[in-house]
Amino acid sequence: SWFVMFSFFARIFPLIESVKIASLFFFSLLLLFTYLVCYRLSKNQFVSALITILVVYSANMYGALVWGGSLPYFANQLFFPSVLWVLACYLKTGNKRWYYLSILIVGLSFLGHLSNGTAFVLVGSVILLMFGTRARSVSFFYRI
């Protein structure tokens, strides 16, 4: 789970600092993928930056980052924008590598926090795959 990923930071830094640094690292990845998915969907840098800034200042992010009891849930939040970005790349290009990478990301989100992965990552992936526009036209029954 996520504590295994925190242990990689614990090999370099002291234990308490490694948890803080790992949380900030995962938060940075969350912000990066939030910007990328917003830019992919809107094609507007200002809107993407504005949404990313709003995510930074949201109460959910601050509370989860400061309170140590929700570290797996907090670190697992980065998978939602990352899987949306990867699936948007798949839908735009039609390259199956993006699709397989999205399967890996969904699996990692299940390993990190099952309820977060099911409620957000899996549901968002299915909605994007079912109703997203593709590079090639595909019938609805083929999507199922």
C-alpha cells in the first residue's frame, strides 16, 4: 500500500520528514496531473492554472495534507486526474498504450485505497470511456 511508497523516502530522510516529503511529492503530482487534464480538456492555460490553484487552496487538500490519519487517502487522490489525463490521451490518439497505462493506474489506486479508487477513479474512467469522443468513431455497443 502507500506506506510501502513512503518507506522509499524513509531510506533517505528521517521517518517523520520522509512522511512530510512524500506527502508533498504526491501533492505535487496531483497538481501536475490536475493541470494536465484540465489543459487537455479545455485547451486553455488560464483556466487550467486557475483550477489547479483552486485545488491548492481547497479545504480538502489542506486538511488531508496536515492531518496524518488520512495519508493513504490523500496520496491516492493523485490517481483520479492522472487516469483522466491518460484516458483523454487514449481517446485523442487511439494508441492502446495509453489504455493499458490507465489499467495500471486504476490497479494502483485500488492498492492504495479501495474506496477512493472505486468511487472516483473507476467511475470516472468508465464515464470517460463510455461517453468520451474518440479519434476514430466507435459504436456504443463496441464501447461496452
